[in-house]
Amino acid sequence: MSLLPRRLRHGEEATLVEHLGELRARLVICIVSIVGAFAVTYALHGHLLEWLNRPLPADKRPPVTFGVLEPFTVSIMVSFYAACLIVLPILFWQVWSFLAPAIEERHQRSISILVLFATALAIGGVAFGYWVVLPAAVHFLTNYDSSYFNIQIRARDYYAFTSLLLLATALAFEVPVFVLGLVRLRIVSAANLRRGWRVGIFAMTVLGVLLPGVDPVSTALSVLVLVALYGLSIALASFFEPRWRGSHATEAATDL
């Protein structure tokens, strides 16, 4: 018997018990993946903490803790977030595999590519957040009104802030996937995107301002990158939409 769940084909009938069994098997795969990754990240959590501490000013490293449990709980939190990030492709693939039977087979290859594209963009978003947005935000926040405050960095708050910032930038980088998904489902067209480019730029500007990095430098960089990603989305939609429509028309003619 295979240890991996079998993905149903489109239109294949299955009982409720079989669907629940597949869902349970995929949840077990996700949990086991996270637990295995957590074992690795916790064993290396010292390196992770040092990596996250690098954007801090030299005189603020390492961040301070208050309370007996805080060093332990912070290490667990950082290790868990890192484990979830590592297994993100596995989680994406399990969700997609469970939902795939509801989608016609001619669309499944396109969506599989979108899942891989989304994973690559998420990694790019984390890299951009860590090397571009986070240092600028930390420099601004740790020096703001420093003549009036004795600024100390608490470990729990700092790591929660960095996790939120990296997660937000990873999700913001999913703009091309979201736009291509709308085009693939025929909710919008490439022509609509080209005509409404001003609205798109305004939406990307608002999204960039809403990211956790509050300093002007990181906010401006985020807006520029999001606008560039939106432009890339329009270009990709213009390239793929005629091919998607052509393949759909060919399949419809074949069915006739």
C-alpha cells in the first residue's frame, strides 16, 4: 500500500469517507513535514537568531529578554516560523493536490505552474524583505527620537516584527500570481489591465504603504518593486492570454 495519498482525476467519483481519508492523509503529510523541518530549524536556531539579529545596530545586539520563559518561547517561535517557511512548497502542493480534481484537466497544468511560480515569488519576497526592507525599517525605528528614549530591543517584539514583515513582503510578491489567476479564469483581461494601469499603480502604492516597514526609504522601495511586479503581471497576461484562449477554442472545436 502506498504511503502517499492518490490524487483523484477530474470527474472521478469518490465517497465522503474517501475524501476525508485523502484529506487526513494530506494533513498528516503537512504535519510530519513541519515537525521534521522544526527538528532541523530548532537544532540550528542559534544560527537563525544570529541571522535575524544582523539588521540590528551593533549596540542593540543581541535583543534583551524579560522573564524566565522568554528565551525558550522565542527560540521555539523562530524555529517554528522557519520550519513553516521551509515546507511552504510542500504545503502549497498538498493543498493544490486536494483541490485539483475539482478543476478540469486542461487547466490543471497551468495552475500547477502558478503554484511553482507562487513559491518562487514567496522566496523572492522574503529575500527582498530581509535584505532591503528590514534593515531600513530597523535603522529608522531604532533611531527615532533616540535623544528622548533609552531604546532597548525586546527579543519577543523584534522577532514578531521581523516575522510579520517578511510574511507581508512574501504575500505582496504574489501580485503576479493573483493577476494571472484572474486572467486565466477570465475575470479580467490583459486589455482591461492595460487600460486601468493607473488604478493598478494606485493599488500597488497603497499596498506598499501598508507593509510593516514604516520608514520612507523602505516604503518607497516597496512601492517601486510592487509597481514593477504589476507591470510584469500585465506583460505576462498579454503573453499568455492569447495562448490560453487559442487552446480553449481548439478544445471546444474538438469537442464539437
